[in-house]
Amino acid sequence: MKTNARLFLWLIALSLTLSVGCSESDTPVNNPSGQTDPDNTDNDSGNTDDPDTPGPDDPIKDGTETVDVPHYILSFYKPAGFVATSNDNLTLEVAMNLKSNEDYDFSYYDFYHAEEPEKYPEEATLYNALCERYGDMSYTEVRKFHPFYMTPDDGYVYPAYSLTSIEIRSIVDYDAAHPAGTLLNDLCEVTAWSPRDYIASGYTDLYDWSVKPEFYPESYDIPTCVGVHPVYFTLSEYTPADLVLLGTGYHLNPIFVLHITQAPDAGNSLQRFLITLTDESGATYEVESDPVEWE
């Protein structure tokens, strides 16, 4: 989908943010920090006679705008693809690939589109249909975001179409039972995140993230949006229901993590993996990892 006016405003705002060396998107969604202090009189720009200075009720001064919509999910993205990266020998993180170039070859449907259906009829229809599909129709919490634009960094962002299958293969020989091209699903566990149960509960079932699930590696301390639950399954035994709405709510985070439970045979230490993903729309994505050198 080509750039629209809101995306153009987001890019301008993002470039201005980066130019001062500080990104507001790094602040927690429900606890904004780094906002202008209305009581700070040390800055000459606080002169209210200056027409460029925000007034006391200006959203720029407050740093946020209010979002009150009956949907927990604020943006659905149909990615250009996925990427797989490895932080250690046995782990592959899989995330959406949202390319930022002149073509903008990913698509998205969000609550802004739904607020202007006459201007964005296709996107508004798809956003409302996806919210209904996932039972996300009666959310009541009011949220605050950056003024004039909402970026994926603000959260509550999920793939438009949930995955229905995951397959992983090695491009080279893995071990005696798994020559090149053989499925490695029997060696893989998946840890992930999803708001599926929270939405299904009527937005009441909150997971206590102060107690990390025992199947989560100690190194994983990834921020999640309110309402996200942990997910765990093996690739040898899973159903499409296990793959519904995978993700933390933040588009830069992985939507799931593959953990390979057994190292390759000696002599096969250099590996490259091919992951095949299929989603509810019937789209198939092939994701090739970077080379992984086993130690």
C-alpha cells in the first residue's frame, strides 16, 4: 500500500525525533516519560506569548493523544515477509519484515482507517472484519499515544492473518536422521506470546509476568503489551489454534522463537535454516536464516 497522509506525518515526526537524539517510542505505552514539564520555567521557550509554543492543553506539550476505540488490537499488518535471526546456537527468533522504502510493500489496516471509512474504505473494512474475526469487539480501556501519529512502536500491533503452519529444515545435513532438506520439526520447541486468551476472556484474564514461565529462557525479558499471555508448544505436536495472534504487540519484537533441542552431528557445525510459514489467507513465506556456527 502506498504512503498515506498519516504515514507521511509519522515519517516527519520520526525524523524530527531522531534529529534530537531521543525517541519517544522507547517509552512504555502506558507510562510515557520524557514529556515536557509544564512547571519547568528554566527554558526560555516556555514563553506563552510565543505563537510556536504549545498551550497548556496542546497535545504536543502533553506528549500524548487519547485513543478510545472498542478494539484491543490497533493495527493489523500484512508483512512483506519474515526474518529469522539467531542469538545463540539453539535459538531462532522469527519477526515480521516491514520494509520501509519508497514502495512500502507491506500493507496495514488500523483504527485510524476505521475512523475515516469514506477516505480508506478498503482498509477500514478489513480492519473491522479482522477485529470481528478475532472477537475483539468490546475493549473499554482508554490508551494514550504520541500526538498526531501512531507508530507500530506504540504497540497493540499483530499480523493481519494468523499462521496456520510452521516448518523448519536445514539447508545442509543436520545429523544422521536429518539430511539436508529434512523436516526438523521433531527437534523444535516454540515459545511465543499472544493476546488470544485475554481477548477471549472479555479482556479480564491478565497474565502475571512477574513470574516468568519455566519454559522461557532466562535471557528472554521482552516487553509485551497489556493482556499478552505466554505460549508454548512443540512443532511435532501443535494445532493452528496454537498460532492465533502470535506476537508481543510490538512489531520489532519476534512473534515467536524456535528452540532446537539437539545440536547437529560433529562436522555439521555450520548450519543455515529454511523456515516455511503459511497463514490463514493462504500466503506462504520462506524465511532463510543467517548462517549459524555451532560451538
